[in-house]
Amino acid sequence: MKHLIICVTLALSTHTLADTIIVQSTTSTQNSGLYDYLLPMAEEATGVKVNIVAVGTGQAIKNAMRCDGDVLLVHSKPDEEAFVAEGFGEKRYDLMYNDFVIIGPESDPADVASAPDVVEALQRIQQTGAKFASRGDDSGTHKKELALWREAGIDPEGGSGRWYLETGSGMGATLNTGVSLGAYILSDRATWISFANKQDATIVYEGNPALFNQYGVTPVSVDKCPTVNRQAAQAFTQWLVSVAGQSAIAAYQLNGKQLFFPNANQTKPDN
């Protein structure tokens, strides 16, 4: 019996601190179910146990800068490149992409669907006073949304509390709010596909090159954060950008739809 207890204890303690990492991540990869699908394969291949902290991209970067993570996996390339330039990341790698879409009620009161480009789509929303629900949380999606408003020559904060509604919440909660109010919402496609409470909302605008959504992965630098588990972080990153990891990402589907498209080109991190 004593031998049995020892065996069970060992079986429950497979992973040690030496092969466990924290990934500071955007919420869309979590909400889409990608990690539930991907991490068991990564763990089997690398022996690395991955713990995900899913927050908005801005918060994920701040957390990583406070050394509260070993790997950063988000979707705001300029901010990720700044993270590396400031010495917090070893090197950033393109990982995968999808796109953003504009969600709205089927009635489409601003006639967004017929807009020739995304700039015109946003201008129509503002000009008609149609409601727009924004995450307002410094996430990658929020950063993209603000960049699109700037391109459209609009300061949406001028309509704050009237037609422009800032939820300060994640993508799922913002979609819930927007759908219930009949508002337009900018969402990453993966979260929208996995979102269950669509009601009468639908994709009213998509396909514009400006809506491209690139994800990147960056091991946190030991120079800034000496507590980083560098070996395990590199092993996990290397698997993600390997042929095996990229193939696994490509194979992930929900409701028969591919959610992410790998584009790391099999570039492997430095060891």
C-alpha cells in the first residue's frame, strides 16, 4: 500500500517548476477554444506545462513587463515590436492571423454592408448616430478599432455615452452588450464564430485588407526578467512555429470553420 501511495504521488507530480511557464495572452485565443485544443499537443511534444493568463493585449504586455510571464502571445504588432525594442522580449515571431469583422443587427441601420471600404463603414455609423459598442480596454482589438477611427477622421469619444458606448470589458462581454443594444461592434472573427449569443446580429462588413489581424509570439527576456523560465519558454515557442505547431493551428476548426491561419513560415526561435 505504501508503494502504491508513492506511485500515485509521483504520477500527480509529473511537472516541476523547471518545465512550467506562464503565457500572457490575448483573450481571443482563449475564447475561441484554441488553447484547449492546442496545449495538450504542445505539452506532449515539449514536456512544458503552460498556464494561460488571458487578458487584453495591452494588459498582457504590461503584465509581461512586470515579469509576470514567460511568453507573450498577443495581436498588436507595433506594441509587440516596441516590447522587444525596449528589451523585454527576446524576439517576436509572426505566429498566425485571421481578420476583424464588423458585427451589427441584420437590419443594418447605417447601411454598413454596402460601404466600399471600412473607413466609409465607420463614417456611416458616426453620421447616422447608430450605436457602436467598443471594448475600451486597451486590448489589441480596441487598439485596432481606434486606428480605424483615426483613419476615418473621427474622434469617437466625442459621441461617448450617446452613440459610442465603451464597455471596458473583454470581447465576449462587449459582444453581449452590443448585441442586446442593437449596436455595431468590431470583433475578431474567431471570437465571433465561437460566440453563442448572436440573436439577430450578423457580420455586416468584412474582407477589407485593413481588417487583417496578425498574432505574434515572443519569449520574455531574461535580461529584464531573470525569473523567466527561458528553456521552457523557448521550447514552447519553438513548437508553436514549427511544422507540427503550425499544422495543429491550421487544423483547428469550430462549426466547420478554420479560425486561425498559421504564417510563421517555420522560422524557429534562437536557442
